[in-house]
Amino acid sequence: MKTLIITGGTIHFDFFNNFLKDNSFDYTMVVDGALDIIKDSQVKVDLIIGDLDTVDENLVLQFRDKGVEVIQFSPDKDYSDTHLALIKALELNASDITIVGGIGTRMDHTLANIHTLMIPTEKNIPCRIVNENNIIQCTNNTLALENTFGEYISLIPLTTEVSGISSKGLKYSLDNDKLVIGASIGISNEIIDKNAFITIKEGILIVIQSKD
């Protein structure tokens, strides 16, 4: 089940509308205050989730009256709303997850959201955060990339060490190499072929495909 999670952060409306035209999903979750961002869009909402502390209660009721499921948590919780949405997506047997939002002025939330990509990665479920300039995902095995979004690619260790990294289709090739956390050597490589491939043997790698 292809699942879309729309969460807080900076979401540019034109990008979001074009993204919806180019992609289809089987199930859509909206996290807390992101409901206000997408309320006038054509997206079909299946679930509203979060502690609902940053969204107008009347707006939530409007969606509930349309038959949209609402799951509300206490603000005194151990996980972020985005993390809870990701857990719920996995409970619903999502086979592929895309997160829109999650990147913004709150750097703590941005970092936490990137780190939560580890959860589906460890279950071998593709998951990515997307905005108009970036596709952020993780891999612990093999990842294929298309040079249709952006040509820049950065490889950043999420675990202390990522070893056995090999690549195909990148300007600066890797052959059974190692990256360690805290080093910037993997930043701003380039995709030079139509498709690129990255494989690793151990660890978890953050892969960011970007365009200026």
C-alpha cells in the first residue's frame, strides 16, 4: 500500500499540487497542523493523526464529519507526531511511504524526522521525505536513483560507520568504501547517468538527492 504522510514543516503549495498530479497513493495521513496547509487542496484524506495542538478544532471536526478517521494523542507523549504517523503507517502494512513536509525552520524536528527514516529502512520498506528541492531517504542495502529530479547526491552516515559502499552512475565512484559519521566527504557528488545505484554492506546511509 503506497502511503502518503503530510506533516508539519514548510510545504510550498504549488509544489504540493504538482506533486499530487504526478503521484498517486492508496492511503493518505495528515499530521496535526499540516491539515491547515492542505485543507483547500484536492487530496483525499484518510486519517488525521497527532496530538492536534496546532490545528483548529473546528477544522478537524469538519473532516471528521466527512468520514475521515481521527486519532488523537496526548501532548505528553514520548514520540513526535510524525514518528507516530510513521508507526501507524507500518501497522497498516504500508509497502512504500512518502513524507511531504517534515523539513522547515525547526531544525530539531527536521533532524528527528530524518532519523525516523531508520524505522522503515530496517524493515526494508522504502520511505522518503520530499520537498521541492530534496528527496531524502535511507538505505541499508541497495538503492536505485533516477536523474530526473536533481543531479546532486550526498551520502551521509546515519550509523557510526557505513562500510562496503559501492556506486554506479556517480561522478565520484565508490568501490567498497567506508564513510564514518562526522565526515563530510560524501557531500555533493553528482549523478552522471540516467540511473545511479548505491549498495552498502553494513550500516545505514542517508541519501539526499538535491537540485538548486
